[in-house]
Amino acid sequence: MRQKERLYISDIIDNPAIVYPAYYILSKSLINNEILHSTLEAIHQYEFSNYKIPKDYQEIFNILNSGDFVIYKERYAIGYFGGRVMYLESHGWKSMNATEDSFNLENWLVG
């Protein structure tokens, strides 16, 4: 099993507006991923001025396929791993269910 580490929000943001979750459990490669850090900073600072609602789903998947991250419902970092759309919770990546909300473009933010 791959070694996982905790990335504490306090290590990347001095005064987060949103303090929960306080950390995320990530692989060593994602611990130092600056793109993921900036996505988490936006979520925990609740600062989305560099983000917009996507014009279509292709825009979301173009970003995910490039290895970048998008934001879902202004609270989850979303990545694409092994052909699965995944959202980040404190204990790691979880597979994202296709719910009615996930088909509403207004719930997504792209940078």
C-alpha cells in the first residue's frame, strides 16, 4: 500500500476562513502538488474570484484530463484518477456518485 501523509490546511494557509477539515490524507505525490494546494486554498479561503461556472461538461473534463482540479459546490476539490471522478475529503479521495446535483453546471467551478 502506498504511504499517505497528512496535509494540514494550516501549513498552506495562515488564517483559513473555513477550518474544517483541518487536514487531508494524501499520497506523497499529491502532498506537494501546487495546483491542488491552490484549489484547497480557494476552498478554505472561500475565494473564488479566479474561478467561473463552466460553459459545458467538456470544459470540466478537459481540466480534469490535464491533471488539474476543479471545485464542486464550493467545498470539494475534484480530481480524475484511474477513469474515476473523485472528491477530496479529510480521509482521502472518494469516488463521486452521479447525482442530480452533479449534472447542474452551477455546482461546478473551473479555474
